[in-house]
Amino acid sequence: MKQYPHIEYWNKIKFGSTVWGFDKLDGSNIRCEWSKKRGFYKFGTKKQIIDENHPEFGNSVKIFMNKYNEGLSRVFVDNKNYRNIQNFVVFSEYFGEKSFAGYHETDDNMDIVLFDVNMYKKGWVTPKDFIDDFNHLGIPRLVYHGNYNKSLIKDVKDGLFDVKEGLIIKGVRKTKGNDIVWMTKIKTQWWLDKIKNKFGDKYLLKEVNYDKELL
């Protein structure tokens, strides 16, 4: 089953593009595979395959199926953008109010939110199509739509947007007539400080591509 790609920090991406900025929910990545013949039939975290009996993440499968199974299946079958595609892997964030950096509390009230859709042999659904076609099912809040520039970086870092961890930035470039989605991330200073206090400088540097000037 397809894994979600590593997303580079913002300092690896050139400025100037029109982008969509989504609230970066702080939890664990859950992937779910769907086919026309079997529906949703395979589930996993970022690195392992799971099912509803998994001791740590089994609950994420149950919540996902209750929340998204019917609605996503309907989109994949009925929407003209997807009805000819045989297979999808969708990605969601599993989190609670007490979750932080992928760690969860056993007594927390957990939820799951769809944040990306990958189409077999066609790649990622574009940000605009993701909003248009999946927003009614429950996706991360669109916080920003506009130019990707230094002002945006500063505003996110300084906490001008109502987000905890930061933003996932998505843009689209044309390659031989195809829309290729690219992604990067911007973190709030609040989140970076909390990472440093909890895990130390080494973990923090990894978050920012080992560029000390960004701290």
C-alpha cells in the first residue's frame, strides 16, 4: 500500500506560486486503500499494516469507517473525476485534543480527518479538486489561499493563523499537460518551542532540515 511522502520544510521550496494552506493537524498518519471490487480493505499507519484489532491504532480504523466509508465510496463511484479509477489510497490524521507529535493519551477523545487522496496511476488529487469534491465529508480547514512568500512564513510562525502545529502548503505545477501536486510545511513557533522542550535540539533540527538559522 502506498505510503505518504516525506514533506520537506518550507526552506526547500521556491517562493512565488499560488498555494493552498491547510491546518496541519497534529496526530498519526493513517492510510486506507479502496478498490471498486472490495471497497476499503487495507489499512495502515505510516509504516505498518493494521486492522481494527490493533492494540494502539485499531480504533482509528473503526472511526474512519464510520465517518468516511459511505461518503468516500459514493464520490469514487459517482463523481466523473474518479469513476474510471480502480483504486485509491486515502490519508487521514488520527488525533485527539491531547495528541502531540504523534503521541496520544489513552483517555483522549479521538477523531480522524481526511487530508489527502491518491489516485492509482494518476497521482494526488489537486488542492482545488480536493476541496471541491471532498470538503463535504470533513477535511482540514483551508487557512490560506494566495501567494507563497516570506510574509506567509512569518505569519504562520508568529501565530497569526488560528493553528497549533502549522500549515501544510500545497501547490500545483504543470508537467507535459498534467497537474503535479507539490507540498511543503510551515510550523508555528509555539509548536517548535514545544518540540524543543519535549524532545531536545536534535529532534528540533530534524524538523527544519537541520538549518539552525530557522530556529
